[in-house]
Amino acid sequence: MACHSFLLLATTILVVVCSAVSDCSPSDTAALLAFWKALNELYLGLFNSWTGSNCYLNWYGISCDATIGYVTDINLYGESEDPIFEKANRSGYMTGKLSPVICDINTLTTLVVADWKDIAGEIHACVTALPSLRILDLIGNKLFGEIPVNVDKLSHLTVLDLADNTLNGKIPTFITRLGSLKHLDLNNNQLCSEIPEDFGNLAMLSRMLLNRNQLTGMPLRESYGEYVCLREGERAGVRG
């Protein structure tokens, strides 16, 4: 009888725990919905799945750690071979802005909002406070303003892709402190500064593209997997 009672109690606890983590946390769900409201996607209906509370099961582009119920990845690509794009026979197009509310999801490891062509606004400084972020990919939009100065706080960052926007100002010198960085693409913006001399200290960096900006500075290290291009036609996309 005691054994039966123990098993019943253990089963009850397991059910309660599983139920507790079957949904995304309310705070993550609220942040995602607020993030969505700042965007406008008319043609593909990608956000039609963003209903209910089981965002880690069926919300398009969202991944969640089901054991704890927190969102870990946002992958929203405007260029994709996903059946949704093939059925519509078109690439993605989205307007609006990136809401800073996305920074409320502090368990993010991946933030991709790429190739939507017309998403504008700034890259909010709060992004640099996401302690687990490994991939930040915002390529192919109309983002403006400066790259957040405190980007070096993203100590786990391996991919930083901000190409094909209208970012201006300087390349933050602190970017050279990103010891895990492997891929850096700032191509085709309006950056105007000297290239930080300490880029050579990024031992993990294998690909760096800075062309189509107004940059000056250091000689390029030949050991990069893909060379920097400072001006059109100069070492453009040469692979090692």
C-alpha cells in the first residue's frame, strides 16, 4: 500500500511537472506577441501559427527548451526553401520595426530576422544584454543607426551578420573582444571609420566581410578564410 501510494505521488508530481513545462512561459509568450505586433507580414501568413500558448510546438520560427518552457531560438528567414515560400512562389517581405521587447527573452541563443527587405529601426542596445546569444543575424533589412557599443558583452557570440542594411557610424572597437566570433559580415552598410586594429586578435574568426562601406585602416590578415573588402573590386569575396 505504501509502495502504491509512493508511485501514485511520483506519477502525480511528474504529470504536474510536465504540465508546467508544456507551454512557453507567459513572459516569453507576451514578448513574442509584442514583437509580432511591431511587424507587418502580408503575403505568407507566417504569424498565423502564433496562437495559443504552446509556442515551442507549432509557432513558426520559434524553438523552446521544453524542459524549462523558455524560448531559445527565433529563426525568421525571408529567403527560404520552406514549403510556405514555395507554395506562395515568392520570397518574404516585411515592414515594421524590431521591438526592444524581444530583449525580455533572456534565454535566447539565436536571433535571426533576415532578408525581409523593409524592416527598419535601430538595433536596440538591450540585445547586448542577452547572456546566451550565439547567433545574431539581421541581414537584408533597412536597419539604421549604429552598431551597439557594448556588443562585447555577447561573450558567446559566434555569428554576427548585419550586412545589407543602412547602419552608420563606427565599428565598435569592443567587437574585437568577441573571442568566440567565427563569422562577421557588415557588408553593404554606411559604416565610416577605421577598422579596429585588434581584429587580428580574434583567433576563431574565419570569415569577415566589410566591403561596401567607407572604411579605412589596417592591412588585412591573410589567414582569414575570406578576406575583407574595403572598396568595390578590392579583394572582393576571395575565399582562402
